[in-house]
Amino acid sequence: MTTGGLVTTETTTGAKTHRDGASSPRPGPLGRLGIWVTAHGRVVAGAWILIIIGLGVFAPSVEKSLSGAGWQAQGSDSVAARELAVEHFGGNASSAIQVVVKGDQRLTGEPGAKVLSQVHDVLASDPRISQVLDPTPGATLSPDGSTAIVIGGAGADTNEMVRVATDLSPKLKALSVDGVDVAPTGASVMWSDFNKANLEAMMTSEMISFPVTLFILVLAFGALVAAGLPLLLTIAGLVASAGVLVLVNMVVPVSIWAMNFAMMFSLALGIDYALFLVVRFRAARMGQRSSMNAAIAQTMDTAGKAVLLSGGTVLVSLSAVMLVPSPSFRSMAGGIMISVVFILAATLTLLPLVLSKLDHRIDKLPLPWVNVGEHRSPRFEAWAQRLWKHPLRWGAAALTILIALSIPLFGLTTAMPSIKVLPEDASARVGYDRVQEAFGPGAPGMLTIVAPTASAGTTREVLAHDPGIAAAMPPAMPTDGADYRMIQAMPTVDPSDPALGATVDRLRADLPDGVLVGGAAVENLDLKAQLDRSTPIVIAVVLALGFLLLLFALQAPLISFLGTLVSLLSTAAAFGVARLVFQEGIGAGLFGFEPQGFLDAWAPVFFFAMIFAIAMDYTVFLLASAKEHWERDGDPKSAMVGAVAHSGRVIFAAGGVMVAVFFTFALSGPLPPKEMGVILGVAVLLDAFLIRLVLLPVLLRLTGQAAWASPAWLRKALPKVSFAHE
């Protein structure tokens, strides 16, 4: 109809009508959420203030509350042996505190005897120590009498025993005097020392990564105020998730690694998500001159939807790690998932509110050469055009690099971490070395063998004739009269030597039924065996769930399959580089670590899930943009070129931030965080710059319309998901 010469229209889609004849689309669910958030700013801001303050109260105690234990295979013989040792043998188990006292001369005289007495008293004063075992000649007292081991039996679970080690280690080391040195050691002390070294490294890395990250963000956003938003939102999400982890730990033990990984992972993801939304908002508000509500709705319905699906992919990938029956793995995956949920919540609720309040002030302190309202990057559009013209040339080059870096993967070997993950001056490592010097190479890895009383004689006979056993102690009586005997046996090799695995397998085959072989080193072997069984399952589940989520989002089987498949390339290449660095020691001096000759056994399964989550993060960003253009134009070239032109700058900047964050963690601290930093840093570098900005666009070019084809039955089965806003 006409009114005063102006044309108004009504559409069946529910679009709002404007007096200039143009219609804006009806906002989708996320668009409506964004508008609601801006309209109820006080409610949303108040809720976040309560969340941050309420949970933030607990956050400062996260490092003290969480522990590093839990590296065990639930249901294994070694865990059962430890539990029997704790219950019936005064806690003389793998989690016991071992205090090594080393004197310049025999410890029977002064001041050695006095120090040993003081060590006994310190251990006995803690109610979490069940009993104190003084040095025994022929067992825990060296032949020359200059080295002795005092054992504080575990009277609590493994997590609490790590805290015991943290509490008692300073007191015990303070007992050292001239001529007599005290060094606590054992598995619990090792984790305590590792946590301390790791915390210092994490703080150092954070101090380095934040200014580097801010610098990259300023370049990406072109304005200082806009660049600060991702960091503020990420901090809010991390504070809340840290508080939740402390609360969860009151019910279920949570590994300190959960917070460490969550900090690194969430910082990178939070910046990614904020970057994607802020760039889209500025394009709509400053570039297209849309109204505030229209800009927020467009941002949420496009970038917000991609962020939500990306977060879902991350959560799905990490959830597969829960299939590994180990407390440490489950708590690490759960901790990261909690932090991702908070980062997602902050991005989809708090960020739209902040954007609406700042409005044009978001571009304060801009760089002079930056067009803040620009969404389609001319440089990345030119790059996409080059890829469209010469797809085989660029695709083959990217593929060659990725395959070449993947080749070393075939020689990768894994094992559980050795004592080398600790600094040389760490108490646990000092004590470890002294035990080896005084008692033999296998002494730090004593086997705990728990046998029914009737089988004790046969068990000792088998141990006496096994070539992998250097010595076996007489059977120990239980403290509560239980029908068990415990025999401690010393292997002939270092606990990290692969030959120990063969010895344990042989003993388990030869010993009578019902006899359990345990000890800290055996718990590591059992966990590695469990990881070897679980890793293929986790990988298969991650790939299947990732494909299904992409299929749900894109509704196109071919490109969903290809997007999932190419994610394996960056993973394979990253682990190929990991073999060269951590197994072969190339670059060990640069990163400041002592090579173990293998990659830690937990790395493949856990890092695969993390790498795949990040890879799919970029995949969703690129393909969501491609789908948006495909829905609008129905042209394969428009979809490919438009995707790179609109999302390329975000992927490039986000990839740069992630690489910076991960590699700063690789430059400090003990070995495991270095492995994480290098492997994830290399994976992101390859994934963002070779796969998402070269190989995947080339695949879109080569597959053309087939990339977006979908059978009718699939379209009917799946709910409609659209990325086009106009």
C-alpha cells in the first residue's frame, strides 16, 4: 500500500517494515537474546557481578585446593595394591612420603641420629601420616650407613598426600645441618614439587603472554579499547571457572592441571570468540550504519551462532576424554569444559551488553590506517581470488608441507613422565638421585606386591628367580591382622626404563592368582596401558562427534566430512614435530628442557582432543561464513571468496594470538607444559595458516556446488540452521 508517497511492504517472514521501503530480517534466537540483553542491561550486569564476586571469592585458593595426583588407571591391579597397602600395611604405599637423609658419614652418630629423630617427629606430628617407618638395615639403610629413608605412611587419599608433601617438605628440608642433608621424595613429593614449578611457570607465561596478546589484538582490532575487551571477558570467565573448580573439588577431587590447561585454553578461545563478535558488530554498526538493535541482532545471528557452534564442538571434543578411566584426565577435561562454558556465556551475554554500552567508543584510540567499519578485508579477498585461480598450486604446496611434517609421527614413542620433568634442584629429584646412588638404579621404583598369606612363600620364590628383580624384602605383616602379606621388591632397572614393563608383565603371569603387583612405577605402566587402549576409541569418538556437529551446522555432508578430515593433518604434523623436539631433542636448548627420549604418554589422547577442538573452532568460523554466502548467493565462488574475505582476518589474528599464548607457555616451567605449548602452538600455526586459509578454501574451490549438496532425506531429518542474516 502507499501512504504519502512512501511504499511500505509486509512479508510473510515476519520482517519489520521500514519507511524507506527496506525490510530488516526478523532476528533469530541468538539475535533476540542479544536484543534482550541490551534491553535488560542492569539485570545482566548484576547477574555477572554476582557470579564473578560469588565464585571469585573461591578463585584465589584454587592452586592450594587442587592437587596434581590422580594419574592412575581406575580398576587396575596397581591401584588395588596401593589401596590394600594403605588399609592394611600402615600406608606404606606409592603415595607415602619418603624422606632421604644423606650424611657425610654414618648416621648412627651425631648429628645424623638427631636429624633422623627430628624427621620422625615431623612426620608423626601430621595426623594424615598413618605411621612412621624408621630406617631398616638391609632395606632402607644403605650398607655404608650414610643414607637412610624414613617413610611416612599414607593416611589419606593420593590428593591429600600431595598436600601433605606440600605442607611438610619445607619443615623437613629445614632439618638439614652441616654434614647431613634431608630431601623428601616419592610420588606425592614429586607432584608437590611439580605443582610448585608449574605454578611459577604459569605465572611467568601469563606475564609474558598478556602484553604480547594485547599487542596482536591492537593490530587486529585497530583500536586499544576494542583490543582490551577480549582480555577482560576472558578474565571474567576464568575467575568464575576457577571458583567453580574449587567448589567441585569439595565433592570430587580435581587435578591442578585442570586449572592450568583451562587458563591457557580459555584465554585463547575467549579471544577468538570476542574477536569474531566485535569485528562483526563494528561492520554492522559503523560500516553499515545499522541501528543498535539491528547491529546486535546481526552480530549474534551470524558471528554469535558460529561461536555457539564452535563452543559446542570444543565441548564435544573434550567430552570424549572422559572415556579414559583416569581421575586426572577426567578432571582436566571437565575443568576445561567448565571454563569454556563460562567463556561462551560471557561472549553471548556480557559482550553484547558491553558493545551496546560502548557503541562508537569501542573505537577510541584507533590506529590511523585502520577502517574500523570494514568487515570484508580487501587483502584476504585478493588472497582468496588467487586461491580460486590457482587452487592446485597452493593446495599442493600446503599439503606437501603438512605431509612432510607428519612423517616423523611414525617413529613416535611414548612413556609416562620420568623424574626429568622436574628441575634438577627439586627435592623429589634430589632424593631420587640419592636413593639410586645408595641402593641401586631400581630403588626409586620399588614394587609393592600384596599377596594372600597362603601365597606369600610362592611369591617370594618367583621374585627370587626373576632376572628383573635385584632384591626382595621379607614379607611384611599387616597392621590389622588381615590375611595378607606385603613384599617390596627392587627392580634391576630405573623406573622409566622400558625393561621394567617386561618385568611386571612376567611377574603378573608367573605369580599365583590373587597376588597384586603395584608401586608408583607400576601405576604409571598401568596408566600407559590404559591410555594405549583408550586413545583409538577417543580419537574415533572425537572425529565422529565433530563430523556430526558440522553436519548439523552446515547441512552438507561432503564439506562437513572434508572439514573434519583436514583437521587430522594439523594434528599429525604437530605430533611429527613433537617427536623431533621432545624425543630426538632438537631444540631442547632453545626451550630449556632435558629430553626424556620419548613423548609423555598422556599427550596423544589429551592433546588430540584439544587440537581437534581448536581446529574445528577455525573450521566453524570459515565454513559458517562460507555457508552464509552460499545461502545468500548460491554461488560457489562467492561462498569461497566471501568466506576468506570476511573471516580470514579474524582467523589470522586469532591464530596469531593462540600461537603467541601457547609458545609463551612452552618457554618456561617443567616439561609437560612445554609439550603442551609446543604441540598446540605448532598445531594452531599449521591449522590456521595452512589449512583454514589455504587447503580448506582450495577444497571449496575444487568441490564447487557439490560441497553444499545435501540429499532431501537429510534436509528433512535435520533442523534448519541458517547463517544468512539478510
